[in-house]
Amino acid sequence: MLIKNSPDIKPSEITNESHYLNRRSLLQSAGFMAGGLLLPSFFGHQKAEASVTLESYPNLKASHFSTDEKITTYDNATSYCNFYEFGTGKSDPSQYASKVKPKKWAVTVAGACDKPGQYTLEDILKPHALEERIYRLRCVETWSMVVPWVGFPLVDLLKRFQPNSRAKYVRFETLHDPDLMPGQNRNTLDWPYVEGLHIDEATNPLALVTIGMYGKELPMQNGAPIRLVIPWKYGFKSIKSIVKIEFVEKQPKTSWNLSAPREYGFYANVNPTVSHPRWSQSKERRLGAWGKQKTLPFNGYADQVAHLYKGMDLKKYF
Amino acid sequence: MLKVAIFLLSLTPAGWLAWLTLNDQLGANPVEMLTHQSGLWALRLLLITLAITPLCTLSGWHAPRRLRRMLGLYAFFYALLHLLIYLILDRGLYFADIWEDIIERPYITVGFATFLLLLPLAITSNNYMMKRMGRAWKTLHQLVYLCGLGGVLHYMWLVKADLLNPGGYLFIFLLLMLLRFKPFTTLIRRR
Ligand code: HEM
């Protein structure tokens, strides 16, 4: 079985020329990062020129899960990102990743299932019809956005691997490649980034495998080429740039939970009544907006998911 | 001349922020941008103020001493701006939320305490008060060290996982404190 240690695809194949071109400016900006201490950091607040083309997806199915709320601008949703693999500043990912486009990609499927193995991105996508889902996404840092994602239900993908009865949880892993992802040269988190879901959460119809946004491919800074969007949970659960899916029996150890267990729970359901030690979670601010609005339980998706947590103390399992 | 130049220079971040605001250039999260930049400039100016004395002692060039009061007042100006942005734009003057923040979140507690310490320093930063207070003035203004520490702690406490930037400020603050130690400065000057 070719599950572990079979890197058929070298990290270098994932990058392309524009990435290597980008390396130079990256080294220059490393000086900027240190200099950022006393220099006005808003001089770095410039948009990188887009040099990669993102394919469009025509004929997307509409979804009845979509909200009709005002959609966040493309600029805001792609320039203000949390993706520590590319740096901890909000503009770092767009600055360092926007010129990177993954070329070849594979996802390793492992654990308690009948069809483990290494699947190319094409293998993964082939049987699925793409749909557009306009979801709210709520970050634990109290900002939020409304984004038209392109993807298909996670449950449809997981079924293909035929998980067995020991598959109680699903564990996901992000690419670990410090050459491509400069933020991984520092130990801000324990790389690779790991997230996880209970199998009942992963098979809820809202959980979305996502490969695009705004009718186009995902830009690298938003988690290309394949990520999750779990709209009723805080953003950090929606893991980006996935290279591994594993069916496991025990609750996986996830990155932010390991980094600060008191602050980030495994479940991380959006919950206005449970404060983060540093932020009240009762309100949120949409990207682009000045004012705040009330945060809803399960980010407004209670009808679809609240039953999953029946009888659970959500203050304890936050 | 020097004083006018530094006066204008210290005003540029505020002008820049005003320009960004008026031209809708603050980015995806305008309130956060204003909060962060005003906070950073408050801390930077506070540390620059604290750097003047050791700088003069070490270099023997004493002209910058005249800038200290102005720079300190600027630090206060940006802290006040920072506080107003937080109170009005971030929390919408919703005092229940603000109170909860002050009580439950250590970084806000420390930020407020630091601001309250800066306040009397700013009020007494004029010739009249200096004369009137005599010796007490000097004692009072020793609080500025505590303000520097408070500003740095506030910053360390609010970041999520990446301590690089606040750590840099902590380093600079500690260095500036060290440079005030006589034995240390004489050692450097003898070289
Ligand atoms: C008056 C009470 C204060 C309040 C309510 C306050 C509040 C805040 C808030 C809400 C943030 C943003 C936190 C986040 O994004 O998570 C912040 C950041 C910051 N504040 Fe304050 N603050 C206060 C006083 C101060 C003072 C006196 C200083 C400096 C001397 C200061 C320096 C900073 C710095 C450096 C940042 C971080 C900027 C960044 O992350 O880039 N603050 N403050």
C-alpha cells in the first residue's frame, strides 16, 4: 500500500516559475518584516500584481444552502487572509502566495477505510458536479465574510473511500513545504497544520470540499487547490491546501487546539455566548464594514447542524 | 528647525491615516487598521521618547533633549486616538461590552491602565506645572517607564501566536532601560 512515504510528487513540482521569481521579492521582504518594527507597516499594504491566471468554472449548480446576504468583495476576501503558512500578517498570504499556483497536487487517503491510497487532484474531482454555495464565514477574531464558494459536499467525497466502522473522526492535513510556504520556516504553529471533524460533522451536507470562489479557481492565499469550508465553525476549522485525509478512531489533535487549548476547542462551533479569552464572540464585523452585527449560534446554520450537538454542554465542548 | 521638523514628522502617521480613511484605502478591515496603526504609533513614539536621554548621554549631543516633551505628548496623542477609535468605532460606545473587555481581558486592562498613567504625564507636561510641582514633577514623570512596560505588555498579550513583533518592542524597551544604568553607559563610553 502506498500510503506513507511515497512522495510521488516532489514539492518542487507544485511550484512554478512565477513562484521562483517571487522568491526573490520574498527575501527582500524578509528584511521588511523585521524592519516592520519601527517602520510604518502600512507601506506594505500594497496589492501584488496578479501574474497567475485562475480558470473560471462555467455552469455551476445553484444551492439552496446559499444566503442572499451582501457578498464580500473579491478584493477583500482575497487580500485579508489568515494562512500562517504564508506569514502571520493579514496581507502576508496575498503578498507571498498570489503569484503561486499549484501545478500538480495529490491527496493521500489513509486510515480506517477500504480505499486508501494516493489520489491526484483530477481523481478526486472527476465524479463530482460543482456547485456554487454562498456561505457566511466567521473568523474567531470576530470578523466575517460572505463568499460564493465553488465545490461539492464533503460527504460525497468521503463515501468514495468507503470508511469502515472504526472511522469515528476525519483528520485533515495541509501541505508542509517551507520552500513554497515561507511562514513554515518559523514555529508559529506546529507544522503541518492539522484539522479534524467528527464523522457526523464531516458527513453533514453543509460541509463543503472547495476548489474555487467567485466562479473561479481558488487563489493560493485562500487555500488552493483544495480546501474545506465548514460554515458553522470558526474559520480555522476550514483547513486549506489539503494533502492528506485520514479516517481515525480517536479525536485528532488539531493545530490551534494544541497551540492554545484554553482558547481554541476541537469543536469550535460559532457560539456568541462563549467568549474567547481575548474577544467577546457576541458580535462580528463584516469585511469592508465599519459597524458590527450580532453573531448567530452556529453562524446562522443552527437548523442544519444544531441536532449534531444535542445534549452536549457547548460551554465545555467549545 | 529640528523641532519643527520632528513636529511635522510625528504628525505624518495621523495625516496618512486620515488620508487613507477619506480615500477608502484602509483595506478589508478599516477599524482594525486604524486601531493597530494608532496603537503602534503610540508605542513607537513612547519608545522614541525613552530613547532620547540614553542617546544624548552616549553621543554627547544634547540638542534632542528639547524634543522629549513634544514626543511624549505625541505618544499620548496617538494613545488618545487609539482609545477613541476603540471606544467609538470598535465598540460603538457600547459600555457593557467595554466594561466586560476591561474586566475580563488582561490586554485591555493593561492598555487602559497604561493610558491612565499617561494622562497625568500629559496634563503636567508644560512649564507652568513643572514650576508649580517642583520636585514632585520629576517623581511623577518616572511613571513613563511603567507606561513603556505597559504598552509592550499590552501588545504581547493581544497577539495570537506570533510574538516576533511585540518581542522586538520588548527587546528595544529593555535595551533602553539598560542604557540608563550608569555603570553600563560609562562602560560603553570608555571604549
Ligand atoms: C486606552 C486603553 C487601550 C485600549 C482599550 C486598547 C485597545 C486595543 C485593541 C482593541 C487593540 C487591537 C487588538 C486586536 O487586534 O486583537 C490594540 C492594539 C494595540 N495597542 Fe492598544 N489599547 C489601549 C492602550 C494602548 C496604549 C497606551 C498603547 C501604547 C502605548 C497601545 C498600543 C497598542 C499596540 C502596539 C497594539 C497592536 C497593534 C498591532 O497589532 O499591530 N494601546 N489596543
